[in-house]
Amino acid sequence: MNGHDPQTTGQSDWTERMRQGMPSSHRWAYLDHAAVAPLPTVAADAMRDWVDDLALNGATDWNHWRDRVERLRRSAAGLLGADERQIAVIRNTTEGVGLVAEGIDWQPGDNLVVPACEFPSNLYAWRHLADRGVEVRVLPVDLDHVGYDEIEAACDEHTRLVAISWIGYRTGFRIDPGRVAKIAHQHGAWLFVDAIQGLGAFPLDVKAMGIDALAADGHKWMLGPEGAGVFYIHPSLLDCLRPMGLGWNSVRHAGDFSNTELDLKPHAGRYEGGTYNMAGIAGLEASLVWLDGLGIEQIESKILEITGHLCEKLTAIGGLVSSNRTPEHSSGIVSFEMPGQSPRELMRTCRDRDVVINCRDGRLRASPHAYSNRDDVDRLIDVLS
């Protein structure tokens, strides 16, 4: 016998294969995917190819670029368990939040429910509705640990929407969108999900969970560039949202500029009013195809394994972990404190040692991806201790 655990060896081999596709791993212990992730080789190559094509040929290959938009739409639909006609290609999560917030036909006396711990983009758009007579019910929470009972208690017959993050950006608290959808639907409300901190890291089925609308851009766990993302809307709500940002690309006859009839596309493509971020779409589409080939369930397993190992190591050196690490609520984000030490100073020291973490809410935040390994964790622990 060689003394190796076959299961552990298999996991190590899989991680190494993924790691070979991440050039950043040659230098950095990059543990900050909850902020902005480095690009895999496949995404960087796709973006360079687009730039070279534009530089050498202008827009002569525009139809080929447009095909890539549709491939991204199909990849995103597969990742979400949706139909591709339910997917719009957008720039970022904020744009998706705005499509819902500004698109609903709000009436005075309506209310919506949103936890106080949301990322600002998933708060400002809703608070901006107050001057239209919409009551914005902001739930007080502990960290980002949102309770189902609190959501239920905040809803009534006038609730039009519940807006939540699938995974909180502060400590990585993961909520079950399916349970929240049931609560919302029992009160005749819709569920909007900000999925940016989970999509690409964990499986999600919008149909099975009953999610009504969802947005996420790709620069975190989907390993894409900034400025390219996806928006999902349930078909029954398509005509309930007044489209924002209408343009030449919102109509069935997109490209026929002599026809100015307002005949909206009968699918989510109506929200894609103008030109696309073709470079960003090239990168995100390549990353999603790559991640799909690696397997989302395997990615989930590896992320939970490496974050669990990180929590054990942090506890061993006196770190205080704030993240809820129960199986139902754990994610790729680990929030922690080192008593008596400044989080900002530690973050800077880590960066000087080629270890990348971040700070949120006065605590340190580490967010390894599936290609992160135990050596990366050890490098962080060495700096912290």
C-alpha cells in the first residue's frame, strides 16, 4: 500500500487539474472570490481572441460574436435549470435588481420585504420606491443570518415582493430560496434573488425552488470578467414587468432599423436594449463552459471541504469564525476575527505576502474557490499566526 487515501488523492488530482487552468495560482494564494475573481486561462484566451478579431477585422465577424451571446444564454440556463428564453444577458447584478424594482407596477400601500444585511445594490433600489408610497420593510438581522420566521412575520396581503441574497456577502450565510419562495407565494408575492455569491459555486434550480426573478454578474464564483452577467425571469412575470432601457435590440425585428414598430421580444431578450459587452460575454461564456465540464456538484464539494479545513485552522490559532458552518447554511465565504489585531492591517500584510483576502463589516473575509488547496490555506495561516 502507498499510504494515500484514494478518495483524498482523487480530490487532490481534480483540484490540481482545475488549478492548472488558473494562472493566478502560480503566485497568489487567492482567497477573495467573493469580491473579484481572477480569470481562468479559457476566459482570458476568449477575450484576447475577441480583441484581436476586432483589431484585425473590425465588425466583419459580428454575427459570430452574436452567436456567443446565445451560447452564454444557453450555458446560464443550464446552470439555473431554466429555459434559455427566460435568460437575459445583462451587465451586472445591479442592473437586474433595477429591472425588477423599476418594472413592477407598484401601487400606494404595497410593501416589500428585504433583510437589512443585503449588499447596498439590493437595498437602494427598493428604498428608492418609498416616494411612490411603497412600504419598504427592512428586516433587522444578526450579521447576515436571516431567519425564515422573520420573513414570514413581515409579509402580509399587501406584500408584492421579497428580495434576498442566496448567500450573504458579509459572513456567507446561505439561505434556502425554495423555503423563502413558499413564504412569498403564500402571501401572493414574488421572490427576487441576488445570486452573485453562489452561482458557479453551488447548484441552483430556479424552477424547482419557485424563484420568480434572479440576477448575478459573473466576476465572482463564475470566474468571469466584470461587466457581464445574467438575469432570469419566470415567464408568467414577463409581461408584469415594464421593460426598462428599451432599444433597437428589445424588439422581435432587432436589426431592421427601418421598422420602428414597438413589438417587444416575447422572452427575456427584451431587456437587452442595446449593444453587448462582447469582450465580457466572451470571457464569461468560456468560463461557464469550463465550470460545467468540471461539474458543479464537484465544485460545491471542494469549496465546502476547503472552507471547512480553513475554519479548523483558524480556530486552532485563536481565530473567531463568524460564519454559520452548519451544512444548510455554509458557503464559500468564511468571516473571522483575530482578537486584538486590526483586520485592515492583517489584510495588507497578507497582500504583501501574496495572500489575497478581504474585509467586510470589521471582520476578515476569506473566500476560496474549488481550485484553492491546503497550501493556500497554510500560507494564510502562516501570516495570521
